[in-house]
Amino acid sequence: SSSLTYLDKVTLGVSARLDDSISTFLNFRVNDFTRIGYAFDYTLSNFGQYNSGSHEVMLLFDLKR
């Protein structure tokens, strides 16, 4: 996994599981404590013949800010 945060406002990342899947995500800081985001996971293994990937909507809270 790897991610890059720009100006503490936008985070873009990518993740991979060997021979299984590849994922990407993007999230935005709404205020000092809350971020919203989206992620897509694409399956590379044999399970990929049964789905076309998964979509996720995220609500993240930064409790220590």
C-alpha cells in the first residue's frame, strides 16, 4: 500500500494483494475531524469471474486531531 496526501486535504492511494486484487482510493478532508472518500477494489484472482470489483464509500474520523 502507498498513499500521498496533498496539503493535508486530499489523499490518493493504491494497494495490491499479490495474485488477488488491486485497489485505489481517494479521500477529502471535510473539516479537522472528518474525511469522506471512495475506494475501488478490482479482483485479479479466479474470483474475478464472479464480480467486476467492489466500490466503497468511506466516512473517516480523526479522533486525535
